[in-house]
Amino acid sequence: MIPTYAYAGAPVAIPDNTTVNAVIAVPDSKIVQNVIVTITDITHTWDSDLDIYLVAPDGTAVELSTDNGGSGDNYINTVFDDTASTSITTATAP
């Protein structure tokens, strides 16, 4: 079975020009491969204002989206998958 982890904290406000974090606890101590990230609800106007990264405990950062989505609002049920048929850079804002 493939493990699944979810953010369990309170909603995090995203003020303009500010870095915020939503921490997902991953109790396993294995090498992580083939990660699929699903963002169910980031509410923010102007998607292109957002830079979204997955950051490991050792500080390694993987860019999911930077400056994409133009004036579209929110990331709702957005899936980041290396094998996706449509890239975030060519898709329309969710």
C-alpha cells in the first residue's frame, strides 16, 4: 500500500509578500520516491503571486509552481505529478 500524508493543521493565511509554511508530518524514515502532491484548497487571488514548493526536512526544495496561473484565483484540487499529461506551465488556472 502506498502511504498517504495530509496537512492536519488549521488554515494558513497567505498575506502578500510573505512566506508561509504548512507542515505535513511524515513519520516514515524511508527514501521518498514518486511523490504526487494534491492541493485541495489554496485560496488566494492572483495565482501568479504564489511560489509553491515541497520542502524536505533537510531543506531540499522541489518547485511545484512559481508565477503560474496569471490572474486566476485559488488552487483547488490541483495535482502535481511528474507524469501528468498537462504541465502546470501550460494549464489554465484551476
